[in-house]
Amino acid sequence: MKHILVPTDFSEQAEKALKVAAQLARKFDGDIYLLHMLELPLQLIDPVGGGSQNLPEAIFFMKLAHQRFNRIMKEPYLQGIKVHEVVEFHRAFEGIMEIGKEKNCDLIVMGSHGARGFQEMFIGSNTEKVVRHSEIPVLVIKNEIEDFVINHFVFATDANPSHKNVLRKAVNFSNSMQATMHLLFVNTPNDFVTTKEAHQKIKEFLKDVEIEKHKIHIYNDVSVEQGILNFAKKVNASLIGIGTHGRKGLAHFFNGSISEDLVNHANKPVITFKI
């Protein structure tokens, strides 16, 4: 995690995400791209960058953003970390995707208000779009985390062979954090398989994948999302990991219909990996 992207609107929730990103940057000797998107009409060009149309609105919002960046850079938790200030006139979702790719970022860290769901994240539905479409893993932070240490990482899977690329991404992250990875298969009444069958599926799923520390769990519950939440609480997980389909987002990862309630109700950080 050498390059971490943190979109911000300078809100309290965005700062919680930035604090976690700072801890990761310090741990991996990385840098942070702190991105603020100014969603103004396309004709408004960044006057600081030498644009030709120095309209008052553009000048005002650009200066305000720079002032906010300057205040943030004085925070003790950022001292000693290389932080790149990025202010863009762009639609937020498209801008986040482009900057993440342009800067070759390894991780996007975003803030969330929690119970009100993805539509209420700090840049609204744009955050859900990022989670849905980002090829880069997205770490969603809800609460203040003074020490972001991942001891127990729950990664929920249906062991679908076509999702092996997601497994490898999750394993790489878990290994880098030196976490114990809990591979979780949730059994539900509507999609039941025997414990023997579930273990066989996971055994096949793990072929040719090296995990430094891991455990396999078959957990029964009324729904997949409830199973994930209940199991994560049981093992006192530091982080929950899931795969997302770009086409339908969190509501349709795995082969079923997993609602956004998982993220809304999880009182823990969640990291998503594109399937």
C-alpha cells in the first residue's frame, strides 16, 4: 500500500478515514493522495492551474479548498507522511476513479455515516458507485480508530471458482496486515449445503493460494448478511471483507441478493474487492 487515495469533503467522517489512511501510510512507508472534488460546471477551470476562465466562483471554491488542506496538513497524525493535495473540478465519482488509476493507487479509503447507508455517505451515492465499480480495493471507515491493527479479518465467500481473483486480492491484503484470515462460508435455509460439501468447496477454492494465517468456518444463519455480522461479532473481527459485482454492487455479491444492510449495520470497517 504505497499509494492511498482519500476523497474528502473535509467532514468529520472524511477525517476519520484520513486518520486510518495515515496509519496505513506510516506502516507501509506510503503516501496519501488527498482528493477534493469541486463539482462545478465544466466551464469553470482551476485558476491556480493556469486556466483561462478565472470566474469568481471557481476562484472562491479553489481558495477555500486550499485553505482547508493547509489546516489539515498541520494535524499531528499527518506529520512525517507525504500527502499530495489534489483539487479537481470534476464530477466526484468519475474524478475518484480517474485519480485512483492515474496515481496508481493501491487502496481507496472513504468515510461513512454508518446506519443511514451508502446513500448517506459523505459524497452521497458517489461512494456507493466507487464501491461498486472500483478495481482498487475500497476500505470504508465509520468510527474513530486510534490504532488500526487487523488481528482477525473475516472474509465472506461462497467459494465460487470464478471469484478466485477476489480471494487472491483479499489474501494479499490479509498477508500484508499480518492478520489471521477467517474464511467464512455462511449456510442459510434457502441455500443449504452440508458441512462436508462446504468444506470441500472451500478446499478446492483455496488451491494454489498461499495464505500465511487462516481458519475456515462454516456458519449457519437465517441470511448471509446476518451470518457475517454475527460471526464477525463472535470472533471480535477487526475488519470484514466482501466481494462486489461491478454491475449490481453490494446488493448482489456472491450469487444471491445481499442487501446494503451488511455495511449499514456492521459496526466495523469493511473492505470491498471487485469481482
